[in-house]
Amino acid sequence: MANLSAATPQLQHFYISEEQSIYLLKADDARKHKAWIRLCKQQLLKLGYREIELVGKGAYGFVFAGVDAQHNAHVFKFSRMTLPQHIQDRLEEEAFMLSQVVHPNVPPMIKFERVGKQGILVMARAPGEDLDKLCLRKGALPVAMIMSIARQLANIVQYLHHGRPLVHGDIKPSNLVYDVDSQQLSLIDWGSAVFAQRDGQGNPVNGNVMDLLSSDQQHTNARMGDVYFIGEEQLNGALSSPRFDEQGVAATLYALASGQASRFGSKVIPATSIGLPIELARTLDGMLSDDPKTRNQAGDYFLKSMAHSHRLHLPELPRPPLKPDIPVWSLPRSKEVETVSYSSRKSFLKEHNSDDPIAKMDDLQLEKYYRNFMAGMGDTEKGFIAAVGRVGQYSIVGGLAIHWQESGVYIDSNLATYNRDEKAALVLAVNNMVTLARGIRRIGVFKACFFNARDTLHLERSDTSQPFKLSPDQQLPFEVGDVPSLEDKSRLHSYFEDGRDPDENLELPKAIMTELGWINQIHHTGCIIFEVLPHHMKIHSYLRLLNPRKQAAFRASLDRILSHVDKIQGKGVSGFMKLPYKNTRRFNHIDSKPEHFYPKNPKALPTKD
């Protein structure tokens, strides 16, 4: 798939989608992508598989699933053909590492083969759903499920420690598949797996002197796992150790129990504040500690204590519906939405980031997670960035502007979902984002807007000396809201209120700016973003008119904006967002959330039916 940041380095600061939506690709790139997926499916059909589906994609490859003639469910991992050969060869290394693991919680390797230059790894398919998707749907997972997952993770990690220790290197929710009915957990994706160079006590693991002399004990063999979940040692290039996986386990359990997308919120939202049993909560806080000795002691205790945890009685307790810290509206009609978020991430990060200690690392995970921008930031800031990304994974549209001041945190927002079923989980994600924002002490502004990639308009040109031309059928879509309230005349958060955004590097023509000034007088909310590459312009938008009487004027103004796109020159991004000012919320700063544990005697409380 096309990688926007690779093509235009100056845009990578602004664009924060984790994986480009197919609706944001150039028509030609989208066609190639669909054709490639079709080709993979055809190849698998020829091999006798049926029920073929694309089940995942990452920095290194794509994963398909299918069922063979004997009704066995398999998965097929293809490396991306656009990668350098030495990176494609890692798929064969992954096959070798997986072949070393024989454990009931690890779906086994079936075979590795090459079709021409294309490597394909075939494995058994794990039953169930990956925990990232499950958590996205349900929000924080129930305590009994967390304990079931914790027990099985402890068992896997202990198995990997024994004999010649092996490090998975990328334990995270999306690499864990859980079958809710059987409570079976499966650990998948062994692309970062290596043999450990050090044991849990920091000693070389090689059994004999000759092995020790022939191995490289100066340079780490560790691969880069997901930076939202790996620990400090792995992040900073320490020699590989089973402790890496303990860190992945702690980060995963913390994220699943708190409904977050990373480990980084744990200072402001500690594990002791999210309703876990007191022993597990304190153990996780220890494993996520800044002190290496505390981390190791807590890791040892975790592995030991999990052997007895099955004796706990953990019924699901009734929880009153969460109240959203900032409004989250439900839109009346359901609609297919592929949300993409843009944010002022660059200005938010750059004050923390005086140097870039890991820019030269040869790893695609850096590109994917923008680690080169996150280095040097505080954990809570990283957690906040991850939390904004989490909110953007729901079917939402709208935007928010967070103002940090001495007197507190002020949030203007307009967030709406098309999917009522996900509202409870979305409210938790929004509240986590607000809580982490309250834990940040700074003066400044962070803005993000969320739009439906399916509504993006695409204009293409073959010659940069020619202007972009609109086709006659292209219009900016908008929705019409309810009749305006009596607060209609209250001050609105204007497109122009904050002045020029430092993250924007595209100068829009005066004619468009003038028209934006006119449309600013009409009561509406939403965003318009122009993103210009040499041969491709994308116009992203989410617009909701809040005064139904003005539909004709609103449509005419939007059409006039589009009539001036042929005057846009240069390349870059320029975006405008309008939020109803009356929804401003003020919050006090906090250091961390108070303690909240699962009750010692749940039998004394009413349980959930």
C-alpha cells in the first residue's frame, strides 16, 4: 500500500492514521491493492482452500485465512513484495522460530513455501477473535476474562523461559486471539521472535563455553515489537531476554483491563484504579514501574502467583453506564464509516523532542508508529496520543480542541457516532483520553478532527504544471441537523479562532479563504481539509448544517469553495475545523486516578445477570 509519509516527508508530522484507508489511496493504487488481494485469493482457491478472507495486515505483510478440504482452518502470511529482500526473508526466519514452539496456546506452523519470489507461511488458525478487536467492541474486559488471559499468558511465558529461552518479542492484544466460549487464548505472529541472549537474571544463556565464544554478546538480536506495548529494555536495544515478554504481558493486561491502546497511561490511570483484584493490580503496577528491580521482582511474583489464581471467584459485577466527560452524540441513521483522524501532533510532540536517538534503526515499526517523533516524550503524552488514536478507531466524526492552561484543561468538542452498539466502549475511550489530558502539565493546544474516508474527494493530474480539475459530479457532502436551539447566537469556535496552525504547510488561495469566511457565518459544525501531493489532491470533510433553513446557501458556498481548487498551488496540508463553542468543558489537572479495586467479597454484592 502507498505510504504517505515515505512519499512526502513533510506531511508525516500531520498525518496520523495507523494504516491508510483504501478510500484515501489514489484510484490507481486502490485498484492495484484490490487486484493484489484478488490474486492472493485466486492462488489460495487453486490450492483447494475455500472461505478465503483477508484477516490482517501489518508493516511486513498480509494475512489471509481459509479452510482446507478436511475442514481445517489455516492462515497464510504473505510478505509485502515491495520490501527489500533481506526483510522479506524474515518470513522464513519466523517460520523457523514458530517451528521451535510446541504449546497448546500456540497455533502450530504447517509449512513454509515459496511461489516464485513470494514467501508464504501456513499456520493453523487460532479460534476466536483478536483481543484488540474484542476490547474495541466491549471496552475494558471483565475481570474474570482478564484473569483467564493472565493465567494462560503466564503459562506461555514460563514455557518460553525453559530450555533454550525464546523471546516472542511482540506480545500485545492484536497478537492474542481469545475464544470467549472455550476461554482458550492463542499467541500468534512470531515475526519478532528470537532466541534469548540473556536469562531473567541477566546472565548469558549459552550452555557451553564454545557457544558463548561464537555468539555475539555485544549486539542485541532483538526485533522491534509494537512500541505501544514493549518495555524500556527492548525499546532501547538491550540484549534480548525473557523479561521482554513479561513487559509485553503487563502492558497487554493493563490495556485490556483499562480499555486503552497502550501501556503509557499507567502513571495517570494506574492499574490500581481500574477495578482489578488488589493483588493483580499491584503486581501490574510493579511490572510497569520505572525501576528495573521493581519490574523484575513483580514479574517473578506474577509468574508464581498465577499458578493459584484459578481459585478466585470473580463474577461479573453490574456497572452503571459511564457518563461521558465530554458530549458523545449518537447520529440518527447508521452509515458505513471508515474514520480517519488528523491532528496537530507535530506541535504537540516537538517541544518534547530535542534529539532523535533511534532515527537510524532499520525497522518498519518505526514508520508505522512514528516512534521517531515519540522518542523523548513523557509517557503520559505518549498515552494521550495513543488514546486519541483509539477514539479514531470508532465510527465517529467531528473534532476536538484541547487547551492546556495554568488554571486547568479546557476542551471544545463535537464527537458523534453512527453506531449505537459501540457507544459504551467509545465513551470509555473518550474518558480515558480526557483523563490523560488532565494528567499533562503544559501550556498549549492540541486539535484533532475525525472524518469519514469514504466521503473524501480525489482529484488527480498527470502534469504538475496543470491545475487540479474537479469532475462535474463531485460535491462536498453535508448532513442536516436539528432545528437550531436558542443558543444559536452564542459564540462559535471559529475556523479562524486560533490563527494559523503551525502544522499546516499549504497556503490556500485567497478566494477559498474568503469563502470560508462566508460559510463561517452559517451555523454548522465539522471540518474541511485539503491535502495536496504532486499528482493527487484529497479533500476530506465532515460537515453538519445546524440550521435547516440555510441549506441552499450552505450548498452554494461549498460548491464555490470547490470551484476554486484549480487555484491551489504547492503541496502540503491545510485544514479548518468548526466546533460549537458552547460545549466547552473545563477540567482540573490531576496526578493520578484514585484507587479502585474489585471487591474482596463479591458474593456480598448483587451480580450481573
